[in-house]
Amino acid sequence: MKKGIAAFVVALGVALLTGLFVTAGSNEPPTDTYFGGRHLKITVKELEPGAAAAVIARNAPLHSIYISEGCEPDGQVFVKVTDAINGDGTSSLWRGVQIEFSPGYPCRQFRSDAEIANAVKAGEISLHPTGYVYRCQVVGSNH
């Protein structure tokens, strides 16, 4: 009996640390993202807060998914930008990174992490990692 409980606790800990638990509503429809200038469709599943905190605390390898809440370039919703897409040898976890535009700079849509890096160097934006971790999967391409 104790072995069964111990095995369950270990399995639960592994699930939390690897981000297997996702929030309710994880069956959201695909959303738009940019990667390397390409417009893609991805599914985004947010990890439960405890699982996200555990992944961040253990310095797990995480990609970035850039968001800019409140930014509506040309009256459109800001489309997320990722610095990687899932594939061979890459993590399936992305940490949310909030983009904030510096005073005097209008919000605009970025299409790659290289554009974001250049905007940081130019002082146009600053980046703020969030406590959110997502499991993302490319499900289509927009041309």
C-alpha cells in the first residue's frame, strides 16, 4: 500500500515538473503566431500555475513566446511571436514574455525574434518574462 502511494506521489511530482498538467479550457482553437517572419497557426495550452512555477524554478530549457497585451498595431490584435517551433530536439515549452514599448515609440507588430532583439537594442522595447508557461504545437501555416 505504501509503495503505491509513494509511486503516485513520484508520478505526480514528475507530471508537475514536466508540465503535463494544463489548465481547463486547453482545447482552445488554434491561434496565430509569427516565427522567423512566417505566419503560423499554433495551439497554446497554459500549464497550471504550480506546474509553471516548478518548471521555471528548476531552470528548465524554455523557448519564448512574445506577447504585447494592450498593443493593437493598426487596430489589430498583436500576434504572438515565438523564438522556436516544436521539432526534433526542441523543448515543447514556451515562457510568456511581455513586450513593453518605451515612451515615444508606437506599438507595432513584430514578425521574428530577430526583430524583437533589434528593437531591444534600439531601446524601443523592453522584455519582461512572465510566470506563465505554455505547451505549443504548430498546426498549420498561413501564407
